[in-house]
Amino acid sequence: MIRTLFAAALALAVPSAPALADTLYVRAGRLVDPEAGAVLGARVLRVEDGRVAAVLPDGPVPDGAKVLDWSAFTVLPGLIDCHVHLADTGQTANVAEPLLHSPMEIAYIGARNARATLMAGFTTVHDVGSFRAFADVELRGAIDRGDVAGPRMQAVGAYVTVPGGGGEVTGFSPEVRIPDDMRAGVVNGPDDTRAKVNYLFQHGADSIKLIATGAVLATGTEAGQQEMTEAEMRAAVEVAAARKSWVTAHAHGAEGIKAAIRAGVRAIEHASLIDDEGIALAKARGVWLDMDIYNGDYIAEVGRKEHWPENYLRKNDETTEAQRIGFRKAAKAGVRLSFGTDAGVYPHGENARQFAYMVRYGMTPMQAIQSATTSAAELMGWSKDVGALSPGHFADMIAVPGDPTADITVLTKVAHVMKGGEVVR
């Protein structure tokens, strides 16, 4: 088990920054302030003990002060991706791929993926699951201890799914036995859901991921079909609420989306086939839509080139354009939209490719930036610590060439990354 690889961990609070004795001054040529929705001129950020202590007008700093000169760049808060799979093998044509890697190998793969994500400027992520239970929890612990480089994480522990559902490893003969640690979140009914969700929290999960409908990249399930009942999803929400936590739901189909919203989830992942009623319900309930609208193009291109299963490609074709239509409608309606990419289906570190799609399908560049900063931080319950660079926030920041509000694609060209006051790139 992966749990033997790393010591178990961690309170549910945001991981603290390392203690830094020296004060650091960061010169920014421009500063994106997502809280104000504005790009400011040159600024100096004073960093103390890993957090922003002050944002000052451009000017002299105390003699002998440690200065980081990013005056040739635009500085932004570290980016946040609310839908990644760091401790997983990645998508291939082989339905048996999850079974081909030992827990030990998954630990190393997760460390590699975490580093790639951090180097791309994503200093915080919501990791929404691995087939190996608690692989994400252990990776979070390794990052927090400084054993490996990676973003701040919230982890879900395992997928909560019905037997044979979108969160299962499927596509095999009935006599093939799937390892127990790949079925830790399989549930039958509300009472079993409560028990399994409590089990996940007891073993380090920060939040919970439900598989409300079938999946695109899973054999034997249909994306539009509801799998978990509303009662099962409500049971998970109640357990999470008692633990002062929250629930997100993978949901492609319109009816599964609405059932998950009625059950009380905080966010919907994918929302590919959302209808007008679902959009209105999400807005009325303040539910976030975390829509991976770049992903479909990658699956269509690479999946066909690598001969992924035909049912995967068919379901991707059925959901890609529909999802983008729904995204445009949701953006126009003022629904809460967070930045989530499903990184792991495509290579980690390419997360920022989605920004251009969000602008193409209805967001302004600033709204797209806010989706991956202030909005994502609010969704994760970490607004006081990440997603902005006002005083008190962690000194998580990136430097990019040019102005991302004029050309959003510069976010794919991150030159420098700081996490907790420490330059990591």
C-alpha cells in the first residue's frame, strides 16, 4: 500500500509556508490583482515568513534588503486547478493501465506530476482522485513535509462510486479481481455511503468526490446516465458537512447534475450535458461548475492517434461540443465557474492551455484568471490563504511575459514561480 511509503499526515488546514527569517522584496513590472479585477502598474511586494506583508508603490527598498527583480514581468497569484489527478498513471489506450503499476511506482509518478504542475505555475490544486486509494493523501503529505516539490493540495482519498460505475476500474472479465485498494469508495445505498465517506475522512481525505454519472473514459458506463442516487449523494454531503468539509460530484448527464445539486454538493465536475434547468439551479444554489473544456480536443486528437477504445472516443464526441455550449450559457448566466482541467487525462504541466478556451467560450481574460485564483480559492475554502496577493496571503506567485489580460496565452509561458516565499522556478 502507498500508505506505507509516506508517514500519514495532516490536518485539514492549508499547509503552512516554511519559516523564512529574511524579508524579501519582489519587484513586479505589473501586478494582476484578481480581487479588484485590475492590472496594476509596477509594484513592490514585501514578503515576510512566507506571506505577503505589504504591496507597495514602486520605489526604493531598505538598504541591504533582499530583492527579487521581476520588473520585466507581469506578476500574478499562483494559479489553482480544481480538478487534477496527480497520483495516477495517466490515460492510455489500455483499459488495464491502472493495474500495471505498483503502489510504489504510483508514488514516484505522483511526485513527478506534482513537480510538473508546480513548475507550470499551479501552486494549489484540488486532487480529485486516484484509482489507488489514498495515493493523493500520501502525496499531499510528502509535499507538505518537503519530501517532494509540488503544489498545496486538497485530496479526496478515493472515488465514491457505485459498483461497476464511472469510478471503478472496468472492462475486464467478471472473474478478474480488482485490488481492494481500488475499490475503497464503492458504495451500495445511503448507509454504506455514510460509512465509506467517514472512512475516507478518517484516513486523511480533505474533501469528497462523488461519481454521480457514468464517465467518458470508462468502459461499461454512459456519460449521461445517473449512477448514484440522490439519497446516496445527500448522505455523503451530510457526513462532509458534519466534518466541516465539502463534496464535489463528477456529473456529465443533465439529470445526474441536478440530483447532485439538490443533494447539496458544492461543485459539479465536467457538467458536460447540463441543461438550462441545471444552469438555473446551479446559479440559484450558488454551486460551482468546474468544466474541463480543453480536454475534449486532446482526447479527440491523441485518443484517435493512439487508438483509445472506440467507446471512449464516441462518448468524447458526444460531450465535447455540448459541454462548451453549456459553459458559454453558464458564463452568460453568471454561474460560478472555477478552473478545473482534468489534468492526468492530458500531460500534467499543460494546465494553462485551458485559459484560451475559457476566453473563446465566453469569459473575459480577467474572469478566466479569477476562475483560477480568487474563485478557485473560494471553492476550496482557502480564500484567506491563496488565490490573491493582498497582505496575509501566502507568497505564492508567478511571473509571465506580457499582459495576460491582453493575451491570455502568456499564462502557458510561466518564467518564474514562487511558493510560500521560496522561488521554485
